[in-house]
Amino acid sequence: MLIEYSKLIGSPVFSLENQSRVAELNGFFIDEDSGKIEVFIAKNTGFFGKMKFISEKEIVELTKDALIIQEIDSLVDPTEMVRYNKKLKKRAKIIGEKVVTKNGDFIGTVSDFVIESSSMAITRLYVKKLFDQRIIHASTIIKIEQKKITIKDKFEMAKPEIAPIGVKPEIA
């Protein structure tokens, strides 16, 4: 299933074991070379909810409405995943990152992106530049870095179907 990032953020995280809502999805770490989600970032439910990490291996299912994990112990303290805890402030956030070609030509900034739920990989980027919107397929991505996504010089951009400005086609 294809799911837009903008629809995922804020989604509930449910535990199969407890059959209850245990957290809210806040973001994730993307592998900079493969474009796949490695770790999800969530916030515990409750007034003083703390940030937790969820390994991609702990995911039972990712849907457009929720992230489902096996048990509450799948939510781990960031200090237990040292590598990701160190990368937290330096990770590529994708949204708002500039997109440039290998030669350095500015294409635009990412306004949203689509994830394929079974592979946990980015499949396309929605890129805006002033009043122009483009959809860029993930196969053109060379490298994802903090503040910059580099794509191939010769790539084919798809113009979205004609829609009012600010409205994206429905995916999921």
C-alpha cells in the first residue's frame, strides 16, 4: 500500500499484545542509500509522553491509519539505540529538503513523499518550486543527506494531474 508521509505523522501506534494505543508516530530515520525506513520515532501516549524508537523489524503492519507493533516493549528508549540517538538532530527529515541534480541544478523542495508499506521504502517525492509541482520517482534518487537530496541529472519528472494549487492527488 502506498502511504503519504503527511498522513502517517500523528498516526497512532497500537500494540497487538495490549490491544491498545501506546504511542503516536512522530517521524523516522531513512537509510540514506536505500531510501528505506530503518527506525520509527514515536511519542508515548499521555501528558508527559517521552520519545521512543521502534526498529523496523518490530513492525507488524503499517497502514494509512496506524502503525502496529507486537508489544509495548518494541518501544525503546533512544539511549538503547545509540547509533540513531546520535543521528537524531542530524538526520535527513526529507520534508523541506532541497532537491538538486548531480550537476547541482536546483529542482525544488520536498513537500511530501510516498512510502510503500510492505518494503518501507520511499517510492516518490512531491517537489515544489514556486508554483510548480513535480513528482519524482525514487529510482532517480542518488543520495539522501541532511538538507539535500541528490537525483540523477537525466531524469523524467511527472507533472501531477491538473488540480488546484496545494491539492495533491489521493494515494491512500
